[in-house]
Amino acid sequence: MAAGQCDVCDKRTTFGRAIRHKHSGAWRRKAPKTNREFRPNVHKKKMFVEGRWKRINVCTRCLRTQSKEMQGAGVPY
């Protein structure tokens, strides 16, 4: 598995709260909240960076953008 951080856009793991909602009936107390992590979808990929091939950790959003740029430039990916 690749590291939890994108080398291109610096996207990394963030933290938040998960709130469970009751769908019917009256609440006796507040909604239970638990801490959770939001992890980026990061892959280890061999890409053409600064004139040479390099293996980097890249999130899927950057991967999609880079592949479009490389197609436009005529570089095989």
C-alpha cells in the first residue's frame, strides 16, 4: 500500500466526526458521535516527472489530471 499522502497535491489523511442518525422514533439523548479518518485514495505509480520516469505516490484525482496532460503532450503513460 502506498503512503497516505499524495506527492503531487499534498493531500493527506484528515480527521472528522461520524454521526449516527436514528431514522424513526424519538431521541432519548443526543446523536452518538465518534472520531474517524478520511483517507485519500493514493496509489504508487510510475510517472514522467521533470524529464524522467519516477515512482511517486499519487491520488486518483491527480492521476486523472496527469494522464490527461500526458495524453495532450503525446507522452505514453
